[in-house]
Amino acid sequence: MNTKSPSQPSVHWLDRVSWPVLLLLAAWLAVAPITPEPHLTEKLRMLLAGELSRPIDIFDLFLHASPIVVVILKARRHFAASGSG
């Protein structure tokens, strides 16, 4: 049974994720591991060269890029809600 009143907006899951946590996670996964080369850089280079074919490499790309995508989605939602988008 739905107990929310129609006048109360539902809180989207992106609204519940705090900016500092999300930005820290995105930055951390974007550069991890630092040496010899961050996985995100390596996987994007492989993708552009047409060499990204192993399932583990595709998973790695999604793992390291997903927080950045979430930051973009949250920013778009934030600016659209504030009327500047």
C-alpha cells in the first residue's frame, strides 16, 4: 500500500547520495590503480583501439567509469531541478 501523499515528491536515489562521497568515489576509481596506469585510462585506450574484447576488461571499464556517469546524472538532475538547465 502506498502511504505517500500525492503532494509529497518522491525522493530519487540520486538525491540521497551525498556529493562528497560520490565525488570521492568517482575520483578514486578513476585513478585506481595509480601505477603503472589507471585502469580507466587503459580501458579507454583499448576501446578506442578496438582491442576491448575480453569480458573482464569490459567489466573493468564499467566499474571504473560508473561513478563518473553517476556524477554526471546527479549534476544534470540537480541543475534541472534548480531551473538552470
